[in-house]
Amino acid sequence: MVAKPFRVIAHRGASGYAPENTMAAFELALKLGANEVETDVQFTKDRRVVIFHDTNLDRITNCKGSVSNCTLEGLRRLDTGSWFKPPLGWERSYVGEKIITLEELLRRFGTRLTYHVEIKEYQEGLVAATLAIIEKEGLVDNCFITAIDKRSAMEARRLAPKIRVGWAVPRSFNKGTLDEAKRLGFNQVIVEVQEADPDVVKYGQEIGLEIRASAIRDRDGMIMAVETGCNGMTINWPDWLLEYVKN
């Protein structure tokens, strides 16, 4: 029996099959049947909100340096697809995929998706800028703001009382942490699957929190997350989870 609600959330899009956080990955997630996606935002040098996980460009682009030291125009020239090697059965070239902005993602998919927007690290003004974009696109009801840094989560709760807020606590998942999350008005707690004690998961749900699992690295981790009673998970292969839940 899976928990209710149960969220199948494509991690940075369908990132097991397409380069993470690209439009191609989000389009594929929807095609595979996922209606929720997780993504990451940060500021460029010119204070644009772009979708990118790492603070540095080195791992998945043809450039080195930090995102925050580049303008949006400069980032647009980078290739974020050449590094990715599709698995067998999904052969196609992703050469030329570009970094996209939060506005572009929200405008492309609108209300067809629920978005779990993670503030990667605390940057002055980033939460407010992210919320402004979400509100401008009329998608407050379709979004969660999540963060590891509690300051970002608290700021989101203060600035936008109607938006759902998640707090990622990978190594401090206990009843005391859940009590704190509830007191601060958060809606969701994100925990690495290895730390997801079923009794603590159940307690969190009893006090009105959703518990979402993360760090799913294989099918065994996916099954473990379902069996702990979590309200879903972020996963690079959303089709695996959709098929498992269906069966």
C-alpha cells in the first residue's frame, strides 16, 4: 500500500534518460507519465534565476567557473548536453542543449506539472525573485519551494504564506526535527532514503507533514522508499516508479 498523497517526482526531469535540468529532460518526464518535477535554481551574475544544480559549471558544461560569475547571455552559449551518454534504448544526441531560466520552464509546461523548486544555497534575494516568477506565472498552487538551508525555507514561508514549503534534512531525520518543521509552518520534509525510519515517517504524517524521499540511486532504493511509507520521492527514472506503483 502506497502512502497518500504519493508523488512521483522526476528528479531534475527524467535525468536518467536525458541531461539533467534541460528542457529535454522535463519534456521526457512528462512524456513518460510524470506530472511532477524537481529542479534547482540559482542567480546568475545579472540576477537572473536559472535552472542549474551545481554552483560550478565544470561537471556538465563545456566551460569552467561558477554560475554566479556568468551572465545569462554567457550561460546561453554553453552546451549542457554533450556530457550526457543516453542509456541503451534511448539513443539520441543531446548536443546543444542549453541552460534555461525558471520562467522558461514554467511557461513551457504551465499547470500540466507540479514543480518542486529547490533553492540550492542561500543567496540574498533569490527566494524573493523565485517567488516573484512563480506568482507572475500564476503557479503558486503548482509549486513547492524546498531548501536544505533553513533560512531559505523560512524566508519562503514568510514571503508567500500560500506556497507549500519543503525542508531537506538528510541527516537529522527524527521526531524533534519534524516538530520543528511543523512549528515553522513547513508542509514537507525531504529525507535521504537511507535515513527514512518508517516510525518517524509515520509520526511526521500524523502531525500533518508530507515526507518525501530523496537520493534514490537504484531500484532497491526506490522500493525501500515506498516501503517506508514516504509520500513519494524524487527519482531519475520516473517510469520505474510509475510502473512499480501501478503493479
